[in-house]
Amino acid sequence: MRAVHLPAFGDPSVVPAYVEIPEPAAPAVGQVLIEVLYAPVNHNDLLVMGGKFPYHPELPAVLGNEAVGRVIALGAGVHHVKLGDLVTPPLYSGTWRERMLLEAEGLFALPPDADPQQLSMIRINPLTAGLMLSEYVDLQAGDWIVQNAANSGVGRAAIALAKARGLRSINLVRRAELVQELQAAGGDIVLVDEPGAAAKAAALVGDGKVRLALDGVSGAATARLLEFLSPGAAIVGYANMGGHKTAPGDLMQLMYKSVSSYFFYQNRPQFRARVPALLREAARMVAAGRLHTPVARTYRLSEVAEAIAHTLAGGKVLLDVAERRGY
């Protein structure tokens, strides 16, 4: 069976190995066997490869943190999913392989008519967005949120989930050509992330309250987000796409506005009870066409080096593990 191994921590462009590994055993009681269809290449996959992520697998390990697969065999006692169902494996289960043996507990059938490429991406980004929208501020319908990295997978999920929950969003992007695209995706206000953007947003928000900021960039962009916030708001960091470990700028606004600051990590124990409901919500939104992340390209499992290079250069890519065998 083909898979992608991490033999040692190191440079993501060098360390992954395309290998043959043993076939999984037949499913035992309470287990299912799935054929993996699509598996995203995420930035947290790259961080895992470099040993720079809270999750450190025992090496050698199969890479891959999320996917969608089709059930091809059932163990005894499994009744809540059936042969042919689409399912999403648990987080950090090593999805860059052709077939996986999984415990059936916690799995559920995904909408059969939904796009499997989109379903492959519901485990990380929509859950991250959904939890950040619910766990730090008691947001009410009509409240505003602000986010940078609005064109990212998390950003697009936050736009869709905010809209579904009656919230309004200010969305910051790096390139002007993304403004109309994210407005069409449901962003209420979309601006280029640059000095002066906060004043433009304030004029449009009026008396509204901007109660939550989502920071996926870090660095000076973090300080700029504080300019948008109302007193008593919160800022939640979840990534450092800018590659910075400091946030130059006017951080005194944390004190002046009584802003609370947090950093989000999805795999914390306190969030796990919320995951099943959020996964189902995300799957329904994908099926309804209300949650969509553009895919730049798909790659075969054997092309994992090219897929990683594309991810490092920018753009959402998927591993087409089943190689379009009728799916």
C-alpha cells in the first residue's frame, strides 16, 4: 500500500518519503476500513514535519492531518455507518495513505452528494473558525468580528459561519483583487490590510460593536487588528502566516480598550466535546454550497514533493489519493 512517511523531523521540502507500507488488517469489532479519496496539504502538516507543532508523532509516521474516505469494510457491531459512506478520519491519524483502519466510534456518514474535495477540508479550518467564534466572546446576532488572512481556509470558513450565526464580518486581505471575491463569498466588509483600513471600517460599522478579532498573520498585522476592536473585545491568534514571533505596533490598545488576548489550538481537551456538532454543521454547509474553499490543484500521492512545494509557495492543494478512480 502506498503512503507518505515522515522518517525524521526536518525541512518539509526534503524529509517526506513516498513508501510502500503493509496493508491494514481486516476490521475487528467496532472498526471500519476506509479508502482515502482526498487529503489536504495543510500548513500544520508542514509544521509537524519540521517538529515545530504541539503534536509530535512517534517516527517513522504516516503524514496527514485530515482527509475524506469511503468505507470499504465493516467490523462486527458497526451499525451507524455502512459500506460506501463517506467519513472524515480523526485529527492527526496519518491520512496520506491509500487505506486506513479506524475505530468507528465518532465517525458519521457525510452527505453523499457533497463535493468530496470540500469534505476533505472540514476537519481543521471550519472547526478552528467555529470554535474561535464561540469560545472566547459571547457573540450576539448583529455583532461584528474582524479577521486578517480572510482568504485562507480558516478565513473563508469564518465568513460562512459568521453569516450563518447572524454575525457580521470585517475581512482583511493582502491583495486588492480578492476584495470582490470575498464580498461575493459573504464578507460584509472586505478591505486591504494596510494603514488606514481601521478608519474605513469604523465609518462603515457606525455604532456597531467589533467584539472579536481573529489573527492568522502575526507581526505588525496583530497590532493593526487592535485598531478595529471595541472596548472589552478579544483577539485570538491561531497561526503566524507572516512568520513573525513579535508584534511591532501600538499594543497599548490591549490596556486602553481592555482587550483580552488568546492563542487558539484546536486539539485542547476543553474543545473536544464540541467537535462532533461542529463537524456536522460544516458538512451540512458544504452540501448546501455555503462553505467552499477554492482548490488550486490536486496532486497524486506520488507527487507529494510537488504538492508540498506548491503549498509553500501559496495555494490550497489536495492529494488525490484515490487518483480519480470513479470518484
